Amino acid sequence: MRKIAIINQKGGVGKTTTAVNLCAALAEAGQRVWLIDLDPQAHASLHLGFALEEGLPSMYDVLTEQVPIEEVRHPVEDNLWISPSHIDLAAAEMELAGEVGREIILRNRIEQVESGFDYMIFDCPPSLGVLTLNALTTANEVFLPLQPHFLALHGLSKLLRTIDLVARRLNPGLILSGLVYCMFDSGTRLANEIVNDVDLFFEEQRTGDTPWSETVSFDTRIRRNIRLAEAPSHGESIFQYSHNSNGAQDYRSLAQEVLQQTLDRMNVRPEMAINPAIVR
């Protein structure tokens, strides 16, 4: 099972949109996918139309009250489950401040579960606090959504330092495996210049011993698409809301790249890659 944390400490770069629609695309391709919403804003949960009923536990209870994570896992579509967030999760940072081992609480909860899933994806808050650290200590890899805009790159070095620190102290083997360019406008010179600069930076890191020495940029670019912005207000993934839109096409293409990446790691013969479900 691939455990992927989707993180960026800057908001508005397409993080939750990518988490939700990549999950939905993988589920559409026949994979069993578990989305864990760690953002107190609960946007991923709302995006999929999941409204937590009063009194039901959320990820807040998993992290602070020792509630088994299976009790907060709910089906939302075929092959897709979600563990929802709640606004109470915003208090978890303070409540866990004095907790010994607070950075690995989620990992301990996950280790107690026989999941049977192909992909576990964490939607993280736009910060590098305790919630994001829990995702990084649990995941095997990180996907970084980036908007090809100068301000979206601000803080990238701090994010890389955080990943490196977690990899060295808490989660050996954690890697930054992929960059996803979101809200991409190929007609602008700025977008292409920033992509070239970022790709050049990571290319120069190939010989180093860092969690990003093998980072790749996915070929798929998530284009600006009004349907992607509209889908959350309907509580639907882009595939439910506008199945043939550019947004749906792009996330479907991204999912195929992720599936091929999985097949390559498993050294599956090329002719077997026709059926993405083979990774199960």
C-alpha cells in the first residue's frame, strides 16, 4: 500500500482539490483508496459531500481520545473511503503539546489496522504543525502540489527542511516523490519559467542524499478549470460533477501516472500495465 501525504504550507495551491480528485480518480480506476482528512477546515470531507453527524467521532477523537481509526472510516463512493476531519481538530495542536510522542500518534493508530487498501492519502492542513508531522511520520512519500507562481514557491526551502528532518529523526525512508503543478496556464511565460526553474533545482539534487533526490514532476498539468472550483459546493468530486471536463481529464491522467509509477516500482511487465487494477 502506498501512503501519500499531500502537503504544502501555503494555502490556495490546489492541495485539497488534488487530494480529493486524485483519490476519486484512483477509485474510478478500480483501486481501493482511503482518504484521511487532517485539515481542521474539513474541506476534503465537504468536497466529497460527507457531513459528520453530531456525536460521531472524527480524526480529532483518533488523535486525542484513542478512538480506533476504523471507527471514523466511512464509504463515500465505490472504492473510496474517508476518515473525516472536524473543526475541533484545530485544538489538537495545543492539546497534544505536552504529549510524549505526539508526532507518531497517527502512525501508531494506523499500524493497528489491517487496511486492505491500495492507497492511503492524507490531506494535510496548510501548516507544518503537529497534524502535518503526524502525516509525515505515517506516510511513505509526499506529493507536493505547486501553483506556478512566485509566491507559491515562497517557503519551499522550509518545507524541504521539514521533510528532511522527519526523514532523519522519525521516518527513515520518507521521500518527496512527486510534484503536481496546479492551476496551470501554459499560455503564460511565468508559469513555464517557474516550472523550468523548479525542475532544474530538483534535477541538480539527483546526486545528493536527500528525501528529494529522486523527485519527479508529473507530466500532467492540472489546468485552470472553473468546474474544479464549482465541484466542492455540490459535495462531489470532479468526476461526479463534470465527468468530461478538463479538470476530470487532468486528474484522470494524473492518476494513470501514479498507477504507472506503482507498477514500475513493482517491476510489473509493460504488457500487464494495461489493467491498472493489477496493482491490487
